[in-house]
Amino acid sequence: MPTFGNLLGKRVEVCYRAGDVHMTITGNLALDTGKRIHLEERFSQGGRSKTLRIEVPYGSIVRIREVPAPAQLEAVS
């Protein structure tokens, strides 16, 4: 099973299985335990800062790839 330590701290898009459904989530790769990865996304809602944390087991990962950070996306447009 591959590890994703080389992507730590980078913005990634993860496609994973949740039962019979494939789902995609984008966030910063915060942790790779060797059995699962932890993604983190920070945002503001109602003037308050919030953090969303998602844990995805290795066995559920279909693909993972690095994507540009949001500021880089705006610069390209």
C-alpha cells in the first residue's frame, strides 16, 4: 500500500469509496498514519473561522492528486 507522505501539507483532491458511491473531497493533507489520511479545510462562516476534518482509510481511496491552492486558481482565471 503506498503512503502519501510526499503530499503532506499540500492541497489534494481525493476520490474515495463510501459504500457503492464514489465521492470527491478537496483539502490540505494534514496527516498520513500509514492506514488512513486526514484532510483539513479551513473556511469562514458567519464571521467565524471553522475547520472541517475528514479521515479517509487507505482501502477506500480510489485516487489522490495534488491540486492548486485556491489563490493560485484565482490567479489563473
